[in-house]
Amino acid sequence: MANLIPFGRRMLSRQWSPWDEFAELANMLWDKSMMPRGMAYPAIDVEDTAEAYIVKADVPGYSKSDLEVELDGNAVTIKGNTLAEKKTDSPDLIYQERQVGEFRRTFTLPAKIDVEKATATFDHGVLEIRLPKAGGRGRRLMID
């Protein structure tokens, strides 16, 4: 019984591909190895509506200028980069855990998106990307 794989909702939304699973694992290992200790890469939700995919990423501590979104076919890459706070040897500091740094998340959507009509907004630490379904070529998004 230990080798059973839990059935997830995402299994229904797309055909299983070992390469997609490998890419997700590679992204997770890349992100975790490149970031400062104690930082988790952003939680991401992807909603599949009739007209578009809606991606929401929690990126607290980052500003709009620290973020990049790249689109290529049905692949979405979200990057963030900001300088970590300096460590201090101050005797007044009891505990220091807050850190920020670099992350890179890439994931593949089930269908191609219309990159020319895609939009991204940033509000209160949440990056929201609206990706209309269609076909097209790659593009870098400006975040509003």
C-alpha cells in the first residue's frame, strides 16, 4: 500500500506526462537550492476558466519591480529577485529570520495561451496573471 499515489484533482485537468512531472521536480529543486535558507518559493494557484487561466502567486516582501513574468507557448515562468537584508552582529538583535532573495517558478498549462492578450497585476503582495487561451509566440509581461 505504501507505493500508492494519491489521486489529485489536477490529474483530471490534463493528460499525465512524465516530462511535466520531471520539470516540476527540477523547478522545485532549482528554486530551493538557489534561495536563502528559510525562504519558501511562492505559493501559486491556477484557475482554469472557459476563457483564460488565472494564476495567483503570493510574493510578500517583493515589489512590482522585483518580479518578472515570461510566457512561451503554454509555459509560464515567474521570477523574483530582491536583496536579502544584511545579517548583523548587533548585540541588540535577539532573533533574525526574515530573508528574501531569488526565486524562479516555471510551470506548463494544459493548453496554449494568447500571449498578446495576457495581463499581470500586483496588489498587496499577490501577483495575478490573466492568460487568455489561444496560440501565439512568447512574450515578457509588464506588471501593472
